[in-house]
Amino acid sequence: MALIQVNYLSKALFRTVPLQVILPVDKISFETMDYSVDKDCKFKTLYLLHGLLGNYTDWVSGTRIQRWAEEKNLAVVMPSGDNSFYVNGITPNNDYGEFIGKELVEITRKMFPLSDKREDTFIGGLSMGGFGAIRNGLKYSETFGYIAGLSSALQILEVNADNVAGEHLVFGNADEARKTDKNPRVALENMLKENKPLPEIYMACGLSDSLLEMNRTYRDLFIKNGLHVTYEEEAGGHEWDFWDRQIRKVLEWLPLEEEKHSLGSGSVKKEQ
């Protein structure tokens, strides 16, 4: 498994930004002792977003995503979103929605052998990243065929919600932002009005998580509007143990390859 750190100059953010990329290119066949990934392979790709106060290293350090992505021949792109909620900010050079929904996909497809097919392109995240995955997955549904939101912080633009301190630095006036497509409800409405393709959605939340009721509310909203939703609740709170379990379930839900045994970094198994 190749774990790659990238730094590149972002147009949307007008500064150099870091990424981590998991790329399963280094697996070797036991039978041929040659690289088992075809040179013309285009990897299915998951754009995976971290939560509030985190960065691009969180998913690799907090879960076993690297091992499981290798098993499934899945590329994973993990950017830093700062505390942006992955929407365009109110100050210049903070267009995080455009960065995630358009630029990041375009630039990584130029850098790496990634599929450009919608059905091979996925977006997911936890907490703030779950909000960002759902909002951007809906807004850019012509790009993302599948969305996964874990413990998603969907309360942020809801009326009378207990919101995050400093949200005004991202959204400005919450009442005004609520009317725009920064709000997943509006992004959903726009997607349906414009007859964009509908993504498949996976949602999960812990039974001890304070965000549980809002995730249930959005589950019902999506189902009411004709989206296909896979929804799970299980023991756990807003914590890495829960997200570690759930990201494996996300990979089992996505249309990925069955596990292929091979000789790879950290994985020595004889092919069946």
C-alpha cells in the first residue's frame, strides 16, 4: 500500500494545501512475483473528510482505513478542511466547497490513476466531514455516485440548534446561510429541481451520540424525497472506535472488489 503525502497550490484556497492519498499500487502476486495491479488500472476513489479540529492525517491515525482500502483496491484521498464545514467561506480564498466538490477531484485525477466515472467516485466523512460529504455530495451529485456520512453534524444550520462556537466565521449570518445551498436541505432541493442524478447514501450514528436525532431527521428527509438510504445505528458515541467500525462497513457497502490476497506492505497472504 502506497501512502502518499501531497502538497499542491490550490486555486480555490489560494495557498499550498496538504493531502494524504492511499493508493493500492504495490501489491505483488505470489504466482508471478510481479505487481498485481494492471498498469492501465483506474482506481475507484473515496474522498474522505475529517471532523472539526482535525486534519488530513486523522483517518489514517484514527482508523484502519489504510489496510481495508488495500484489500478492496480502493484509492482514498484525504484533504485538510480546517474548520470550514467544507463550504465556501465568507472571506476570500476560502472556497472549501469548490475545493472539495470540483478542484480536488480534478487535480487528483491528473496526479493519480483514478477513475473518472461517477459510479466509481465516492465522498464520505465524519462529524463536520459528514456534513461536508452530504452537502457536497448532493451539490455535486453529477460527480459523486455514493455518499457516506458518519455521525454527521447536520444540526449546524438547523433552527434552534446548539451550534458550534465560531460558526459565524464560516457561514456568516446563519439565517441567510440557511437559505443557500450551504444548507444540505437546499442542496437537496436544488438537486431535485435540476434533475441531477441521485446518489446512494449511507448514514450511521451512535446510540449515545447527541447528533442521533438530527441524523434520523435527515434520513427521513432523504427517503421522503426518493433517495436510497442505508442507515445504521449501533452502540457508541462521537468517537473513533465507532468510526473505525463504521468505515469498514462503508467499504463493504460501496461497490468495490472482493478482497484479493497478495503480497503487499503489511499483508503477506497467499492467493487462493
